[in-house]
Amino acid sequence: MPLTNEDLKWKSKLEKNFNEEMSTLVEEMKKRNNRPRNMEYFDKILVEMSGKRLEEIGAFKEEGGKVFGIFCMFVPEELFYATGAMPLRLFAGFQDAVRTAETILPRNLCPLVKSTCGCIMLKLGYYGICDSLVYPTTCDCKKKTGEIIVDYMPDTRVMTMELPHTANTTQARKLWLTEIELLKKKIEEIMNVKITKKKLKDTICLVNSKRRAVRRLCELRKAERPPISGSDAMYVTVLSFYDDIRRWTEKAEELCEELEERIQNNTSTLDIDAPRIMVAGCPIVPPNWKIPNLIEDLGAVITCDELCTGARGLWDLVETCEWTMDDMLIALAERYLTLACACFTPNNNRIERILNWVKDYNVDGVVYHALHACHLYGIEAFHVRKALEKARIPMLTIETDYGDDIGQLRTRVEAFLEIIRARKFARAEKFRAKKP
């Protein structure tokens, strides 16, 4: 569907607004005291997401390269890299694009899906350069919006992956393996390239290297005085979906080396008594960074996150004992089916991981981020809260969208942190009273 003159004017305005919002976000992050110096690279990438990085991808396409937009963490990056293609994770955190989507979509839908759809309709940034799109059927909202994408990107091949509703049965594993094999064939057809055992092995190792860098970054956040703010660490992770994979991995490893030095020197941006918070739930995407910034502006520290745009989406490695094609495809299927999304039922693996990370990262409380109309994560909050109550860990559920509700959120988060501080003080007093 071609853009009208009015669409083009709105697109130009939105591109300007997007760049301004990204720049504003980076400037806010730079105000934090004593930030790691290697954050400069990631600040630059965030600002240039619709600038130099987009030009870099354009040059890749001019040389014959193809770009695949992928709409969820379940789509295996390895298969694209094995053909020389470039995968880009497409999820939008841009409020202005919601207005465009609401001209064709109901208002009571997930803001992430609406924002993403609006970006596609206007062909903003990355959304206007993809040769093919792949989306799994993780939720009804994403699944049905995928049908609309075809009308607005008629020259782009749109592919669906059928995701089972459970990850725990033999039938589910068989279905998902079949979907991985079908996707491989479709990519080979589009790229006119056969994926060889060597290529797939190399790209599995490549993407695993990125995941190991994320794990290393997460492990360093366990320190008594974390060497990096959670806001910074979270957007470093998000940028792994946009930046060149080898360059991002190299820069992330350099950041981790600096953070190790900071731990040795007891250097931190945060107070040692700061409440240690886990952020769980729905994806958080720049420039909509109000939740991480709000939590840490109020004196807490996000020591870990359980998000598909963060640690949960990148934690698990593809592990195989044999490097045959069949074994590698099975390993891919197994890895991507263990991501513990709220779309699965039952989803005990997610609860177990949250409890383990609460213990490992010495978490004092959990902020559960639920986007409006995301029924999957909204409903599953019940089971998460129940498990955390049993572990005596308080949880605050925040239901929000991309609008400006920061005043209301500030009041609720501030009250939650005061409760945590009071609990920490009471435990400390009890401990001191027991000392001889």
C-alpha cells in the first residue's frame, strides 16, 4: 500500500521525533555519575539506530545482501547468518507510531504490537528495508497483525512459524523441529544458498559468543556493588539485536573487562544499600525506557531482568554433542523452545528461573512490567506473585503503555521501594540484636 503525501509528512515528523527521543534517552543516561567509559560506544549506537547504522545496512543491501526482520526471540538467528543474510529483531517502543496503527487497529491492543505495526505502515527506519519478515504465532495480537503486514509490504515475503502452546511434550518438540526445518528451506530458497554443516556450525558458535557476552555481563551484576546500572546493562543487551553481531560482541567483552576492574576497585554508580530489583514481564524497548530509569532514579539498582529483550532472551546457548545437520537443527529447536515465554502453558520453567535468579542476584523485590492488553504476561503475573510470596519476595505489578504516566508510576514505585528499605532495615536490626 503506497504512502500518501500526508503519510510522508507524518513519517518525516516521526523520524525526527524518534531521533530526538533516542538522543534525549542517551543524554539522560549520561547524567549518571561515574558511568563505565565503554558505555560511550553503546550510547553512540543507540543515537545512530536510524542514522549511520541504517546507512551501514543500506550498504550491505547494495552489495547484494538481504535483511530479514524477525518479530520474536523464537526465530533462530543462526539460520540467517548461515546464508550470509542479516537478521534484525523488530520491536518498537515508539509512542508516535501507535497513532498510525490505531487508524486500522483497535485501541485496546498491545502498545508494542501497535507501535511495530505503525512503523511498518510508514516504513520507518529498519521497518522499511527488510526483504523478508518472519513472525511466530506467540500471541493472538501478533499473529493477526501479521496478516495486515502483507498489505503494507506487498514486495516483502512474510513468513509464519507455528509455535506450540506447550514446550513439554514430544508432539510439541516434533512440531517445532518441523517449523525450524521449514524455515531453513524457505531461507535457502530466498537466498538461493544451501546451508552447509560448516556454515551452520560457525554461526551457532557466532551467536553463542554473543550470548556468552550477555551471560558475562549478567554475572558481573551479581556483585555487592554492581559495577554498572541496570538501565545501562539492559540497553546494552537490547542493542545486540540491531548492531553488527561481531562488533557488538567485541565491544560487550571490552565493557565486561572494564566492569571486572571496577569490581576489584570497588567502583560503582550505586549506593551499597540500594534495594536490589529484578524487572520481569513484558519487553522493554527504547526509547520507552521509563521503567528502568524510574526505578534507578529513585535510588534502587536493577541487578537482573527477566525479559525477552534482555537476559531471558539471550541466556541459553545452543548445545549439541554432534555437529551433524540433524543434530544441529535439533539443538536449535531445543534451545528456542526453552525460552519460557508466557505464551506457553504450563510455564513452570519461567517460575523456576525467576526464583533461581532472585536467589543468585540477591534480589530484594520484583517489578513486574505488564503492557496494556498483554493478556499472556498479565495473567501469568498471578503465578509469579504466588511463587514470590512463598519465597517472601515482594512484587509490584505495573500495567502501562507507551504514554506519559510517569507521575503515577513514580508514586507507586517509590512506595514499593520504601517497603523494601523498611524490610531491609528490620532484618539488619534483627541481625544486630542477635550478635553477642
